Amino acid sequence: MSRRLAIPEALRERQARASNPRTSAWVSANAGSGKTHVLTQRVLRLLIDRTPPAQILCLAYTKAAAANMAERIFGQLAEWTSLDDGALAKAVVDCGAPAPGPQDLGFARQLFARTIETPGGLKIQTLHAFAERLLRLFPFEANVPAHFKVIDERESKLLLTEARDAALAALNAAPESAGALDLVAREAGALAFDDLLKEALSRSEAFSAYYGPADYVAALEQGERLRDHLDGLLGTDFDVLLTPSALGEAPTGLGATGDPQCNSIWTLAGTPCVTLPAGTHFTAAMMTPASSSPAAASARMPPSSTPDIRLSATPSRSMGSLGAANSSQR
């Protein structure tokens, strides 16, 4: 039989501060560490503080989490209806609220009925349900049909299958795309063709960023040319690229993080990149365990050694350069 773990007093104090309805709080913690408990205590303290239940909104990501939250809150309120004054006062204090007076105890006993009977009630729902409710309240402002319907997972799969079949039929009927469709179907095979289509659908946003197939193919060819250029410039034995964050003068302050063109090098090169402030002159060196003298970044280390890669950088206002750090150990 497992014994009940004692909660440290310091943790209880932090939970009490987070559940205080008069403060704004952001709680970040591991799964199972008590976030739902803190949120439940916060709602109970809001109700004890005489906040109208209809003005409280609790959002969860999943239906299971929303149901768990509602069960905890209403279960606690239902329990309060049958407690004597001493036990009820202790329960109120345990949720982080100040010690209640006689009138507060009577009010706490009425909270269950008050919450149940309030029009609209206490709103504990998923983020998706809340968004759906907003769209139904303001369909014209959101530019959606007034009587829209949210489809379930089964209906979604049926609609996707119908749209896929219609698209494949249109591709097969068009002379300019029938050959390409036939090639993809033969290369993928009967078993992998559906998986290939699912992967393509999951990357629809990436495809939609281009104006058409020719534009997408041109981007792929550009990436291949860049990789060939990097192989010729740096060789193939490198693990990471050191890249500038912008071309030209370095951005100042926190308002700018760099040029998007430089941020795309990782994607085009297919190699991890470490972005440095524009204009930074850097050197890369590796220290071996047996020697304290730095070796060149391209030096090959013995298989038994563990290289320590160190980067040094000095700021400059001129345009940054491109370098690579590598090791023979993978």
C-alpha cells in the first residue's frame, strides 16, 4: 500500500499564490504535478469571493481535461453542502482562501446550488468548443455561414477521401498531368501510395507557399545547387554551419532578429545552422583531451577522443561570413 506523499510547505505557498483570484498567474509544470489542482482551487476561490458563476470561463485543450476539471469543482462544492462549520471552514482554508466567517460559511454551502442554477452556469469547456460558440454568436463578423456544422473525425475522413478521388480523376483526365500521376503511382506502389498522399496533405501549407509546380521544382533545384556549392566550398565533413543573421549592417536592439533570407539557409542546405549576429567575425577550434592547444576546425580527431568544440566571436559592424565546425565523430 503506497503512503500519501507530503507536499512541501514552500510548494503549498506557491500554489496558494497562483490560485489567488486577485492576481494574474502563469503556471508551468510537468504532467501530473498539480496544475489542474491549482486551477480548481482558483475557481473555488473565485466562487467564494462572490464572483458570479456565469462570469467564469475555464478552457482546456481536451474534452477529458474539461470533464476532469468540472468533476473536481462540482464534487468539491457538493461536498461542502453537508459539512459542519468546523470541517467546512477547514476545507475553505485548504483551498487557499482566508478563514471564513459565519456568513461566508452559509454562502459556501449555497455555492453548489447557485452554480448549477445560474443561467449559462459555470463554463468549463475545450478551446475548440469556446471558439465554436464565438463563431455561432458572431458568424457574419467571422465570415462563416450562420448555420455551419462542425464535422467529426469520421466525416472528415470521408470528405478527404472524396476530394482525393476527385483530384486524382481530374489529374488522370488531363494530358499534361496523367504521365506524372502514372509515374508516382508506379514508383510508390499500391501499398505506399495512400501514405504518400497523406504526407503530401500534411505539407499542404508548404506547397501552397508556391505559385505552382514549376515554382516548387525551381525551389528544390535551388536547394540542390546550394548544397553542391557548399560541398565544393567547405567539403562534406562538417556538422553545423555558422551563418550571419543578416546581410550588411547588424540590426540593433530587440526589434529585429535578422534577415529571413539568412534564416532559410538551414532549410535549403539541409544542415543545422547556428545564427550569429551580423558582422560577427568568428573562429572555430577544437580542444583535444590530451592537449590544451586548439586545432583547426577541420582537423580530424582520433576515434577514441571526445572533441570539445569551442567557438569564439568578436563583434563587428561589417557583413558576417559563413563558416563550418566539424568533427570526425558522429
